Amino acid sequence: MKFEPIDLQTLPRGEMFYYFSKMAPTGYSLTVSMDVTKLRQTLKETGLKFFPAYLWLVTKNLNQQMEFKMAVQEETLGYFHSLTPLYATFHREEHTFSMIWTEFSDDFHIFYQNYLENQEKYGNGKGVLSRPELPPPNAYTVSCVPWISFEHFAVHNYEKKDYFFPSVEAGAFREEGEKVWMPLSLTCHHAATDGYHVHLFLQDLQKDMDTFEQYLL
């Protein structure tokens, strides 16, 4: 969980970061439709679950850009080398959920196995956190509302200052002809990212979804 300090004086977006974090704190959100046709087909053919693949793909592509990994640690601005997905596990009997996390690995198979082991060990844990310890400082929120195929979704954190990680939320699949679409919402802090960073993330995420079989070799 390496953390690298950032010097705002040499950061290309240094002035923008200061403006949108100190002078005019600003966030933004947007929702897009992702084509998950090929991804679902690949997962079905290999007998793999969709949700952990979704978690891995989103985290992998957020990790490609420093701007999505910015944080403040001990009053020092910097960025983590990697993010950890913090997501919801649903309790069907009570219709409630708890938060759980799985440490990210660049190897999908390792992450997938760790996800399954976490679900087996902690999935029935009740309360806000299903695991007994606190989430790591590089944990960001990524989850899914599988019952709703929304046109827009936004997560607002009103009190926590100096939180610059994005929040990502997926919705229910929508079939149109031979295509299957999934709504995907991103809520970002403008101090850390602009639309260009989101564009790169979505572009690379779609490419990975279309060619997911390469990560199963």
C-alpha cells in the first residue's frame, strides 16, 4: 500500500486542485451505458461471477491514472499506488447490506479467489462493516444497484473533507436487441479529476470488457 507525496507546485493541475478543494469545493457525477455483451458471454462460458469481474475491471482501470488515487495522509497530499475496492454485500433475509473489501491484485485469478474467500468468511457479517477491522486507507467505494436500470445515480458525501477518491455504481442490465447494456455512474471530486480523466477511464474500461478473455489466460 505505497503512498507517494505530491508537490502541488510541480503538479500540472496544481492550481486547479487548490481551487476546487479550498476555494470552491466542487464535485460532479455522470452516468453512461457500458456495453457488457461480450463480457457477460465470456463469464458465462467460463462459469465466473459477474460482480467480482466488474470490481476488478473498474479498479484496474482506475489504477491506471494517478488522479483517481489521490488522498491526504497525515496532512500530506499524495497518491496510493493502488486502490482497494470497498463494496456492499447484501443480506437477503433482512434486505440490508454491509460493506466489505477485497485487496486488489493485478492478477484477476488471485483477486477472484480472494473475493470468494472473503464472501465465505465475512459475507454474513452484519452491521456497517462485515469485516472486523477498518477498511484500508486506499479503499474507495464501488458497488451495484442490481434491481434498477437507472439513467443517473450520484453519491454525495457531505461531511468528509479531503476525500478525493471516485465513487462508482452500476445498475441493472438492459437488453436491446443482441446488445446488453449496464448503467455506470461515477461521482468524482473536481479537485482531483476533470472530464478528460473520466474519458480515458471509460474508454479503457470498455476495451477491457470487450477483451476480458485475455486476463483469463
